Amino acid sequence: MGVYWAIAVRSFRRFSTYRIATASGAFTNSVFGFIMCGIYLTLWHERPGLGGYDAADALTFVWLQQGLLMPVGIWGATTTGELGERVRSGEIAVDLYRPTHLLLWWLSVDLGRALFQLLVRGGIPLLVGALVFDLKFPSGLLAWLAVAVGVFLAILVSFGIRYLVALSGFWITDTRGMEQLALVLSTFFSGMILPLVVFPGWIGGFARATPWAATMQVPIDIWLGRNPGGTGSALLFQLGWVAVLLLGAQVVTSVATRKVVIQGG
Amino acid sequence: MPVIELADVSRAFTVTSRTGFRRTRREVRAVDGMTFSVEPGEVMGYIGPNGAGKSTTIKMLTGILVPSGGSIRVAGVDPSRHRLKLAKRIGVVFGQRTTLWWDLPLKDSFAVLQKMYDVPLARHRSNLATFVELLDLQDLLDVPVRQLSLGQRMRGDIAAALLHDPEIVYLDEPTIGLDVISKARLREFLAQVNAERRTTIILTTHDLDDIEALCTRVMVIDHGHQIFDGTLDGLKSSQSAPRTLVVDLAASLPPIEVTGATVVKVDGPRQHLTFPTSASAAPLLAQIAANYPLVDLSVSEPTIESVITQLYNSA
């Protein structure tokens, strides 16, 4: 197990070397936070209590959204992007020379990245938002613990989806279409455009059941204490998607490996 | 006991080509009927033109590709069935790719490798100290890999491939793109590792100087077939590549007539003649000097390049 820890630590360090990119990214997130606050404030002013959120919930949602965007990798992440590139170029063969499991290797790499980005790309916008607006924070140790678990599971769900998209390159020559599709689905169903709670009827129900909901809407609701079925069932919902996606990822990894080894790529 | 054994190994790929709506499938045999074995501590040069089947062979030896026929044993196991287990006992270097962490200092990559291969810490430290000294890496350990020059990065990659004391190392064009000094240094290092640790080295290269400097054995393949297996001297004498005689005459003349040699090129007053390696140059000189206005001359031995070119052409 030591090796995967060592990999995660190196990945964390690697991302910490991109100082200017990180700083400018955090700045961009903060600017977008203010823009979104303007939009959401107008919306909740017109329709108070929309989706069961009050204005403070909506503002907190905005800053958590900006803070989770990069760490969770809603629009993709450098790590799984590089994995996709390696699959396309065939360089993935180099990874097979290593005495490590492909899935665990890339998961460790992604977790190291996510932790660094959570601290900086997550922390800075949240701090900026909290200085300007009156945001909601979890109360009590248990609530904070639930948030930590929820965010961790969100990263795992997102990793599962991104990993599967990257590995699709074993069968599809040009994965750009696949990536575009993943981007659109993720943007909408994670709650990046609007909180999923505002969507009524079956559309809302469907949106909240997708794995993308588990990457952003659900962990933010855990923070706000607004999950319809309570925090426990929210975590179980995430855990379910983690199990399905990582199991799927493992199956696809073995099939892809066999394809490389037997058919020769 | 051989550390690598191949018996009648072949590998076919299905290539689908498309013309209009018609799809045709045909089978390409990248490696065909390969049989050889390598003893521990051998340094074997594995050469052939692009597309000859070199990479395919290496992939099968490391277990990331299964053969379509025949059997392979490396370090006592079937590579494709025990890929992860075998991975701990072999080292691989690709000249055009790196396995180092691009944005991190070199030493970070080495630290991950210690964990990845479960190398006992004391052993890791002593190996690292040795390689750092031999490859002159001391000043590079704290430098991010992306800032290293190609030669420096290659030294880092070679050290990385050897840190876990592999029994076998596969080097795929390790000197590609390096300058003369870096090449010489790398060859010297590899020779030393081989001598001191009895590491078996399989080297694929287009640089025949690598072969001359390092290899006790050469295997030449073309179109998936072995066309030569033996020593470098054996390779040179196996082919009757002709020697070349270059004569400078006092004036531009039509091709001169000499018994036992043929003019292959006329370049003003300079004429190039070839004659068999087995023949002596002295009688030719006497003939030319007697019949033509000879000013200057030189004789050159067949180069290993010409030997191999001839081998490819005759295969």
C-alpha cells in the first residue's frame, strides 16, 4: 500500500509547484463567485424559498460550487486528462510495465491532486466569499466530519466517471466527442448551472439521482444540512455510485488490459 | 540456465484496411518463428530496421503482449501470465519516453520507485549512492525533471530502471538524441553495471556504436525473422561486404580497368573501386600504378553499417 501513498504524496507536491496557475485559478473562481452571487440573489429575491433554499443557502451554494469545481474535477482534471492522452498515444503501455495496478495508480494520482486543489482552489474562494457575505457553515464536529466524507466520496465518484471516459479511448479512436458529452452532462447534472433542488417534478428527481449529483449537489447539501432524506442517506447515495463506478472502472481496466495484451492495442 | 528462452514464438496482428465501403482484414506477422535463449549476464544487441518486430518482441518478453504461437520464459516464468510479478524483476528504459515525474525533482521519482519495488531501504540507499556517483547525478537530484537536458534525463531514467536490482534490463534506444560525450558515458556505465552485477541487458538500437561498445552478442531481425545471431566479429565476417579502394588520378579519365576490382563511382579525377574482403590490395595497386597516372589512394574496411545493409538486402 505504501507505494500508492507515495504516489499520492508526489502528486500533491506536483500540483503545488504550479503556483501562478493556482493563484490565478483561485482568483478566477472568486470573480465567478461574485457574478453567480449577483444572479442567484436576483433569482431568490424574485422567488424566495426557491427549491427550499433561502438566500443564505443560495449564496453559500455559490461559494461551495466555486470551491469544489476544481478539486472534484467537474470539468475534468489534469490527471485523468493525461490518462486519456496516454491511452490515445499508446503510451499507456509504459504504465503496464510497472508492478502497480493501473486503477489504483491513477486513483492515487488523482487524490493527491484533489487534496491540494481542495486546500487552495477550494479554500481561497470560500474565504473570499465568507469575508464578503454571510455564509452558512456546518455546526458541530459530526457535521464537519459528514462534509469531509461527502467531499471525499464526491471526488471518488467524479474520478470514476473521468477514468471511464479516459479509458474509452481504447475503443474509440477520437474521444473528443465523449469528453464533450461528459462535460455537458457534468455541468448540468452536478448543479453547476443551477442547484438541482430548483428543478421540479421528474426532471428534478432524475437529475438528483444521477452520479453527477453525487459530485456537487449532494456534498453541498450535506454542508447546508438540506439533503431531503437526511445526511446519512445522502452519504449512502454517494457510496452506491462510488461502488458502481469503481467496480465498472476495474472491469473496464481488465478488459482494456486484456485487449492490449491479446490484440496488441 | 538461460534467463530468457523463446521457442518458436510468433505474433500476428490483424490489420483492417478500408477502401470505400469495403473492409479487408489481413494478418500481419510481426514476429515469426523466433527461437533463441539468453544467458544471465549477456549483453545482447537487438537490431533491425523500423517495423522489423523489435518492439513486439520486447513487449512479449515483458508480458504486455501475448504471443500468438510458441512459448516464452523469462526469469523462469511465463511473462504474460505473471506480468506484475515479473515487473519487479526487470527494468525497462525507452529512449523517447520517460517514467520520471516530470514536474518534480529527480529524487522524488527515486523515492517512489523504492516503494514501488519494495526495495529494502538500506539497499535502496546504497544503490542510489552508487548510481548517483557513476552517472554524476548529485547536482541533479533537486532539479525538476522537466528542466533536465535530454542527456541528464536519460541518466536519470537509466538509474531509475536499475534501482531495484533487476535481473534483466531492456533498453530501447537509450542513446537516441544524445551527444557523443553523453553516449560514451552511458555506455561506460552500462558496461560497468553489467560487469559488476551480472545484469542481463537487451539493447535495441539504431546506433551501431552502442553495439560495438557494449554487446557480446548481436541479433539481427528483419520482417519478424532472425537473420543473424552471433558475435559482432562473426557478423562482420559472415557477410562478404567488399572493401573500398579510392584512387586519385592526375586527370579525369573514363572508368579504369583493373582485374579483381570494379569501379563503382567516378568523381572527376577520383575513382572508387570495390574488391572482395578476402583479396589483397597490393596487386591491385601495382596494376593501377603501372597503367594509370596514380597520385594518391586510400583503402577502407567495410563498416558495420554496410555489413548490416547487405544483410537486410540479402534476407
